[in-house]
Amino acid sequence: DTAVPENDPVGRWITGRLYEADAETRLAQYVLLGVGGVRALRALGIEPGVLHLNEGHAALAPLELASGALRNGEPLAQALASARARTVFTTHTPVPAGNDCYPAGAVTRATGRLARELSYDQDDLLALGRTHPEDSSEPFGVTQAALRSSRSANAVSRRHEGVARDMWSALWPGWPLERVPIGHVTNGVHVPTWIGTPMRELLDRHLEEDWIANTADPRTWRGVDRIADEELWAVRGRQRAELVSFIRARSVADRLGRGDVREYVEAAARAFDENVLTLGFARRVATYKRLDLLTRDPEETLALLGGDRPVQVVLAGKAHPRDDEAKRALQRLFGLKGARIIAERVVFLDDYDLATAARLVRGCDVWLNLPRPPLEASGTSGMKSVMNGGLQVSVLDGWWAEAYDGENGWALPGEVDADPDGQDERDTAALHELMREEVLPAFYGRGVHGLPEAWLQRMRASLRSLGPRFSATRMLAEYAAGPYHNTP
């Protein structure tokens, strides 16, 4: 936080806003995070063996790692060689808005003091961030700078690796695409943080005693086959009921806060049913996430919500201040709220935060993920849902492209399409058909013991196949064996 008395009035505003539109203020944030972050570590007596840059926000950190050599007069490229040996980089998104570029003048002004302090040539820094270093008209890209300043680079899923290689291949002119040095370490989630208490207690009873310390071992999860149908379904129902209770209280407060009409507020107190299939869609409300697939065919949506095998949908998230299309998608959703069934079966929770996210991934039966391929780098909300027995209905993009096996959830096509409107029409139809023909029958169908046997079979398949592959334990082991390995 730069809002401290020791800073001048301009400096105090640097961290005043997370999504800062002003280029020079944004660049000042990068200097603070990258250079200031390394200096803060040193002030604490910490000299990192490996500096792991996540996205380009800390792309200037290698400058500080190389500060000694720069002050001794070494050229920037030479000084960065030693820093590069200690730096690894992870790219988290192919979306252009997540790979910022800035005019040369803005970069020069924002980093002028740093250049004087470290005695490097500003033109050398600008070249570091250009895809074509010799092109002085090209803006400075923080992702390009991070890629050039790191000994290792990785994407965050297997499919994202191919997307990232294609996206950044021009930094290695003449290289075959398969040799572009960007690998992948698929994301994972911290199981103890995201698993609900009922599910944790159930797995404690049926898995090995130390299962929570061995989540990356496939043998750990085989014990889910020993769980009785009645127990597994009871836990699913308990976590759904906890979510319904939370949604009713929270949505009343949200609708009052938004100044909604009385009937709509009163409907919130009756919202949701503990026995109805519950779908979750909660994340950043970005255009490429395609929230509008849920409202593109209002008649089909209303039929899905109000049929004899109904669904209820909880939505939460925040749109980027500059993502106008995402904000319009939210407006279209609220435009349907006049229908009684919408008021009682669809809620949008304001002020989305980690606590709300935890409640949703624990209580939802189905996690929806509808990105436009190939823009989903990974996604982690669905992984959190998995650990709670939730099933996925997802486009085959990001993590789901390598996770789906035909038995552990449901999938929508993941092909890249040059006709986005046509793709949205087809995917909307495919989503509704999938819900009608497969998801609803599995949830509401009952076997001889009065339980949804097909649903429980998929729950077990999901836990067994995805639990070990998408835990943070597995992810960290791969980083240790890969990007972090052979640190000087």
C-alpha cells in the first residue's frame, strides 16, 4: 500500500485502484511489485533461489535481481543473464487484456528514475518487451519482457501450452512450433481449503488415515468406491442444503441493497429448494466466459428452470470495469427477473469473495464452465467443485480438455470457431440438449433403492479420476521437478 505519509501525493495513488486504466500509474504498480517486491524480500533477509513470476505484473523484478551487475556498468542483456538463471515465468491467460502493452513514452517516464538508479539504457529495456526488438514503433509488452527474462516458461494446462506456443512463437523466429520453449504445469487446488466439512468428514471415515497429506496419489482416492450410496448422497444433500440457506439470507440482503421491487425481494426469501439440481457459475464475469449462453434462448431457459425436473442457478462474480460486454451480459440476465420462476430459481450474489466462492463450490451439484475456446487457460473453480463431489458441465477447454474421460462429468465442444455468433447459437442448443437428455435424467432418476445411481456413479468417477490430478500437491511437485529444478 503506497498510501502512507512518507510518499508524495502522486505516489500515494499508485495502489489506490487494482484495475487502473492510466498507463503510467499501471506501470508504476509494476515497478512497485517487481522491483519493490525483490527489495522487500532483501530487507527481510530473504534471497530467493528461484523467483517465480506469475503473469507480467512483476516482469521488472529481474532488473532488481541484476542490480549489482547493472550498477557495475554491465549492459542490460549481459546483466540479465545471471538474473534469468534464477527466474521462471508462468503465463496464465491468452486473453489480450491479460497481456498488457504500453507506449514507449509511458514506459520511459514510469521507469526513468529506476533507469538512472540502475544505470541501464532505456532503449535496451524497451527492446526487451518487444516481439521484434528492432522495431521502435512497437509497444512494450510485459509478457514479452517476462518471457525474455526467464530461464523457464510454462502455461497452466496442456491445451494452454499449445495456445501459448502459438501466441508467442514470434519471440523465437525460425523455431518449429513444437520447439518453442513454453511447457505446462496444469493448475491445482488446495484440497483442505476448499473441501466442505461434511465431505471432509466422509472421506476421513473411508479413505486412509493420512489421505489429506497424499492427495496427489491415485491410490488415495480408490477408497471412494467403498462409500455407501446412502452416505455419499446424504453428504451431497447436506452441502446443498447449507448453500440454499446461505443463498436465501444473502440474496434478500443483495436485492434490498440494489433497491429491487418488493416482490423480487420477497421471492429471495423463498429462493431455491434443497432438493432441486443446483448449478453454479461463479468467477470473473469476463466476455469470453460466455455467461450470456444462459440467457441467449430465454424460452429454453425458462423451461429448464420450471419443468417437472427443474434446475436452479446461482451466479456470482465481478466484471472488469472496462469489460462493457460482460457488464451487458449481466444486465440481460437481470432483464429476465420479471418472471416469477427467475426470481425464485436464479440468484446473482453481489460482492463475490473467497468466502462466497467456498460456499458455492461446496454446495453446487453442477459447475458450469462455458468459455470461448481457446481462451480458457486453465480454470480452477471446477477443480474445487470436484473435491466436494460436484460434477462438471464444461466446454473442452483449459483443464477440462485433459480431465474429461467420458464418465466423470459432461462436455461441450471445444473447437475454435471463426464464427463466434454461430458458435454461441450451437453451444447454447448443445447445452440445453445436454441438460435435458443426460444431466437431468441422471440427477432425478432413481434406482431400486430410491437413489440416483447414475449420478452417484459419476460422482465416484469424478473423485477417483480427478482428485489426484488436480490437487495443489501434484502441481507443486511438478513445479519442483520442472521449472524450479537445477536452481544455481
